[in-house]
Amino acid sequence: MPIISMFYGILVAIYYEDSGRHNNPHIHVRYQGKKASISIDDGTVLAGDFPAKQLRLVLAWIDIHKDELMADWELAVSGEEPFRIAPLQ
């Protein structure tokens, strides 16, 4: 599970070859024992439970880095190492 970014205690990861379960491009986020899968396209929480305040931060970060996230998704689905993406500042 490559961690591609970390900010405000939130870990963001993209799993290798992870297109089977949700099929659409998504990231995995973790924060203080909570975790969720979130769609890159529209910010929908696909699975899990995540605190509202941290979810808003993640959604803002996705909006800023959508092109980079889609490029990382393509790399990870092909089994390649995704690039790190700048944290939310």
C-alpha cells in the first residue's frame, strides 16, 4: 500500500492493482483508526467511515490534485509505483 500523501494526520494511499472491488478510480484514507475508500472522480465515500472535518480536507485535496491522482491511479492499477503528491497546506 503506497502512501502517496500525508497531511493533518491523514494518510492517503493507492493500492496496487486495486480496480476489482470498486472499479472506479479511488484512494484509501486513514485517520486515527478510521478508514475509507473515496472516489477520485466525485468524492463519494465508497466504503468505510471517516470524520466529517477530515473528509472535507481530503475532498479539497482531491479537487486540487485530481489530474495527479488519476495519473497515480493508472500507475498503481498497472502494478507500478505511484508518485508522491504534495500535501494539503
